[in-house]
Amino acid sequence: DESTPDCAFVDDTAIICNGAALICRPANGQRQKELDIIRATIKKELGIAVIDIRDPKAVIEGGNVLFTGREFFVGISPRTNEAGARALAAAFPEFPVTPVKLPKRNHLKALLSMAGPDVICLSDSPEAQAVKRQVEREATFQYQTVTLPEERAAGCLYINGRLLHRHEFPAANQEFAQKIDYDRVTLSVTELSKASNGLPSLALLVRKSRHH
């Protein structure tokens, strides 16, 4: 859809967790049509609770929100502010929410992603390592890490016991093979990756049931 050029990057539009969906508020106001479509689709097809942000000053994009399964980390950048992090905390009070400052980058998940239960994937770049130190210092829980030599390989997805990662990075693939003992699937997203932060930006992961 030419009227929504960023529509492939659905990760920015909503944060779905524990049977509820927080509709994001991207920094680019021209993405409102995407938000409307996502909101309507979630209500119609998933039947889960939809939460809208009330604070007019809040800015938050899903690409800046890393959910570890235990807690949230929110990358603070021109695309996500402290008010956005507070909106996330209000939507999901059952989980700790920790803001982390991003050096230069606009999206946290361009630097860190989840490669498995309690396993954070990142590259050895100075930016990623700086964010890692913040996470280690502020985290409520402890995590293992997989460090890759190729920065653009760090965006992976862990889904239903399988790790999805890009095949274009042989050194990273070798590192995954040595460190990961569950199923792995390699994917090619060469064209989409030119405009995105990797696999996490292309997916909204859903679990329908909300735990009380």
C-alpha cells in the first residue's frame, strides 16, 4: 500500500502481551492509518483487549520495546520518550518496565533481541555493548547473552521453541550453531532488511490468554 510505506514493519504499531494489546504512538504521525488497521484487526481477529494511550505527550514505537518474558526494556530515543515508557508500564503493571538510553540508534531491537528463554542476542558493536551494560545494571532478572560479530544479524525471533535468524551472516550463524541447542530456521529478508531493523520489525507475536 503506497499510502502506508512503512506498513511491513508492524512491530512499531502495537505491543501485545499477556492477552492485551497496547496501540503504539509512533513519532511519525503519518503512520496513523497503520495504527487504525492494526487496532481493527486485533479487535476482529484476536478478540483481545485493546489499550489506547491517553497521554498526548507519549511517543512509543514497538521497535523500542524489548519484552524478555519477565520484564520490559524501553529504548529512549527520538522515537520513544519517557512518557511512552510510562504508558507501557500503565498498560502492563504486572511486569517491570525499565527505560534505557540509546546511543545514536532509534530502535532498541536494532541492537538487542531475544534469542530464547532468558537469552539476549546482540552484536559486539560499541553501541550494543553500551546498552547491554545498562540492561545488566538495571534488570530485575538475569539473562544469558549471545554476542555476534555481525551487527545486522542481531535481530532474531524466538517463536514456539525455534530461533529464526537471517542466513546472510555466516559468522553469526556459526555462533548460533555453537551456542543454541534448540531448533533454528534461517530466513532471507535481504530486500526488506534494507529499510528495517531485522526480523523483529516484521512481526507481532501473539498469545491470546491473559493471566491474572
